[in-house]
Amino acid sequence: MQEERRQLEEGSDVLKTLKAQLDGVEQTIAESQPQLDAATREHSKLEERRTEAERQRGAAEADVAALFPKLEPRAPRPWASTG
């Protein structure tokens, strides 16, 4: 009977420790969520700007090609995305 009681108390202590750890992790997640949301919004805005800049670059290159058809195409820039 004593052994069973000791095991129950130890199990209860383990559960309390795990519950405290879980509460800490959930609090950290809740505190981090606004930062994650802001970063996600910023990423979306930058992605839209990048897409628009690529579209404008393509249009400008088409305009140059139409105005100066004999020019050789420019080599791809290493930092430019491939799609």
C-alpha cells in the first residue's frame, strides 16, 4: 500500500512538472505569435514588391528590345531569381 501511494505521488509530481513546462511553452507561443504575424505580413509585402519589380523589369526589357532590336540580350544577373 505504501509503495502504491509513493508511486502515485511521484506520478503526480511528474505530471505537475510536465504541466508547468507545457504552460511555459504555450505562453512563449502566445507571446511570439504577434511577432510571427508581423513578420508574415512583411514577407508578403516584400514578395509582392519583388514580383512587381520583376514584372516591370520584364516590361522594360521588352521595350528596350523593341527600340533596339540588334542589341544582344544581357546575361542573367546571378542574384535574380529564376522564377
